Amino acid sequence: MKQINEIELVKSDESSGAKKYGGDVRHFTVHHDGVTIPVSRGGQGLPLVLCPGLASTQADLQELAALLRRDYDVVTFDLRGHGLASPADTYSFKAFFSDLAAVVAHMGHLPSAPILVGYSLGADLAVHYAAEHPDSVAGLVLIDGANPVPEPFITQATLPDFRAMWEEMVSAQRAARGTAHQVLLTAQEILEVNVEVDAVRSRILDWYGRIECPISLIISTSMAGETGGSRAVRFNQNWAEGIARLVRERPGISPFWFDADHRLIFTHAPEISQIIQSAHGS
């Protein structure tokens, strides 16, 4: 059974962003499936849930969350094994999805259905939630994720490079241990989740077909960066072809392209906030 534990109420000066945009931010935890999920909620307006991606935390998304609190009742949280959430025995798409579902369920009775904003893996989780609860989501904002790419990113040929990349990332991440920015997954666990996400995205058009709410796409032009040689070029092309495929299937969706890499949510938070307000404002 899900349990809720209110742990503290902090004023808007908890961070410069929260102070600038006003409103108290409540911090509490949601217990479910043997894990503890830290949640923050603040702002006023339409309800909005901001879901981070794999290897990112709600602390990483602080700038965007603070901007959105000017116009929305914003909920942010950490996925299991991320930030201040507790670790888990295993990590999978299904497990991360259950974290999102538990947080949304805790919001209880709302004046209107929430907007789901997901980044990277968080976008895929949001799509699946909206497909399973078509009457419970007012809109989707998908930031560099949930892309029906024609080809998987991780293959036997690319596996060594991805493994090395995530081993390097995990090694660099050790300095963040014990902070709100930490990621507790091993490089192998991150690799396995990404392989699973490739498989999920191969079927994601079926999930899009069940969604009736408005959808906004915010996409990077250079998801894989521009310094990786021919392999990065192929990855970026695969990414663009996936979006083109989605737009063909769902012509009502128009992507907003950013001349950026996969870190666009950190480097272009003000612009992303403006797009969300324009497309899904009150």
C-alpha cells in the first residue's frame, strides 16, 4: 500500500529560482513498491508533472521547474536510484513507470487533469501513462524522448562505445554521491535500461495511437552531439527520421526544434518554458 509522508515545508527562498518566481514549495515522500520517492510541489495554476529522465534528477531540472511555477502547480520527483530517492534491487522501464504512476496518484483530486512534461526516458514514461489513462492527462510535452526511431541505438557494433561512455559517466558521478544530483545505478544497469528503451520505442507508435490529448514535441537537432564523427551523424539522422515518422503518423503534432544536443533541457530552460506556456497555457 502506498504511504505518504509529509516531511517539510520550505519557503520560496530555498533556491534563487524558487525565490524569484515565488510560492512555497512543499517536499514530501511517496512510498511504493519498496522504494521511497522524494517529491516537490509548488506554484499555482494548472497542475503539471515534470518527469526527469535516466541519469537525471529533479535537482538537475530545477531551473525549468522554477520557471514553470510562475504559471503552473508543478510537481517534480526523483526516479528510484536517482537524486534523493532510495535505491532498488532492479531497474527497468516498468519500475520507473510505476514511480511516475505513484506520484500522479498521490496528487489526488485535482481541479483539472495534469499536463505531463517528460525529458528523455521521462517522455517515454509520460507517453505510456497517457496511453493507459487517456482521460486523465490534459496534455503532453515530450522533450527529446519517446521517439519512434527507425533503428535501435544500441547494437553489437555500438555496444562497446556506449558501455565506455556510461562507465565514464558513472565514474565522474561519484563526486555527486550523497547529494540531490546523485545517480546510484551502475553503468551496466544504465546500459540495460537503454537497451530496454530501444525496444519500447520500436513499439511506441501503438501507444501514441491511444492518446487523445494535445502533444508537443521539443527536440534537439544534434541529440548525439556534433563531435562524434560519422557515428554521431548517423545517430542524429536516426533521431530526426524518428520524429519525421511520428509526424507522418500523427500530423497534428508539430515539433519544436532546438539547435542543441540532448542537454537542451538544461541549456534552454527559458525557451522551453515559453513553449510549454504557449502550447498548454490556461
